[in-house]
Amino acid sequence: MATLGIYEKALPKDISWLERLQLAKELGFDFVEMSIDETDERLDRLDWTLDQICEIRAAIDQTGIFIPSICLSGHRRFPLGSHDKNTREKALDIMQKAINLASKLGVRTIQLAGYDVYYEEKDVLTSAYFIENLKKSVCMAAEKQVMLSIEIMDDPYINSLTKFKQINRAVPSPWLQVYPDIGNLSAWPENNVIEELTLGLASITAIHLKDTKNVTADSPGVFKNVPFGEGDVDFLGCLKTLERLGYQGAFVIEMWSETDSEPTARIQEAKDYLLPLLEEAGYYFD
């Protein structure tokens, strides 16, 4: 049986972790995916004290809602493939701290953004630096037995499982896997979603559920804040493909409603849209 989680940024922002996990439980989720993004506020989590970590572990124990994954998008600001040496060193420091934090919290998977660089111009060197530092990151993760999982992105560098496999051949390790975002995967016209999911099935650690609008000759696509049902993603087709392939892992609803005036209403709308499709595809949740 699969499990269903919610992204932290869907839940109200200015509440404690105990309140956040309690709310996730009330809304019927099995877990919460933590965010460590490029803001100073969330990057500061990498330096949480032992007391702060223990407080979160106590909240997990009290609610029964766990935190199995961290979405580490802080590398968008400090990319592993940066031309700047100091930035690359900062990226590796972020990686080590995130792995240490995951180990202490009991987090199993760190989702990495599949960018060589984001704000800089891409070239052969940024890709070479990315792969070089990804190898170092995987060694750090292996030591702590924490999985690194590359997200399929809204960026052409790694926007398919085919491209993940190319990276994986350069960095072969059981501690490097893939985390498809169904919305991102579907939005790129060159991707055959059925073939991509079939190719990458054995490497998938979890799946993001998010609606998007397709990349076309006239549009760069829309990869964020597309209400479920208003985008181009064929959720039922994707979910039935996954069920046919035997996928029984975690699904995470990815939303950014943390500053919405009614975030719980937005989450319920998403569940009302997705749960019937998940059930029609053959996925059921307690």
C-alpha cells in the first residue's frame, strides 16, 4: 500500500512543528516533507541545535506523523556546479549539514534539485563541476546511510529520467536515486511519460504530484502554482502507468499555499481532486 504525504509549504508557515504535524494528521496525511530552500530562514535549519532537533523528534513521536524526506532546494542559490569556487564550497557545506540533519531527524531521503546552476549561465564546465561535487555528496550520504534523490526539474539540465540515468552512469551508487515530479516530467514535449516512468522505475524513491502547463513553441510552460485540474498533466494516465509497473511507494502533494488565507481549504481541494484519481488507478490509503 502506498503512502500519501504533504509538502511543508502547503501548510501554514508560522506554526510549530508539533502544530504542523498535528494538522497534517487531521488532514489525513501519513507524513510531511520538510523544505530547506534558498531563503536564509530555512537554510538556518541546517544549524539547528540538538534541543531543536529533539523537539521535532518528540513531535513526530507524539503525532505519529513522520518526516521521511527533505526537499533541499537551497542549492538553487548555492549550486554544486557554480563557476565560483566559494559558491561550490558553500554548496558542499550545505550538503554535509543537510545529511547530518537528516541522520539526526531520522529523515531517509534528501531530494536534490537537478540543476547544475540556476542563476548562472550553463556550460560544459558547470556540468563537470556538478558531477564532480555530486560524487562528493554521494560519499557523504553513503557514510550516514541517507539517500540522495534527484528531482526531475523545470529546467532542461535534468528534466527526464533518461537524463537522470546519464548522470547516474557518471555517479553510480545505490545512494543516488531519482524523485520524479509528475508535473515537471509531463510538461516537456520531448518526454514520453510512459517510457520515462518505465525506464526509471527501479530508481524511484518517491513521487511529487503537481499540475503544470506544458512547454510549447510559444510558451516556457508553467511549473508552479497551477491549481490541480487546470493544467495539462494526465494524472490518471500517469498513475495507472505507475500502478501497472508495480510502484507502491510514497506520493507527495506539492503545493505552495503556506501564505494563503485558507491553506487547509486549498489542501482539501487538492485531495478532493487527486484521491479519486489515485483510487481509480488502484492506490488506496488508510
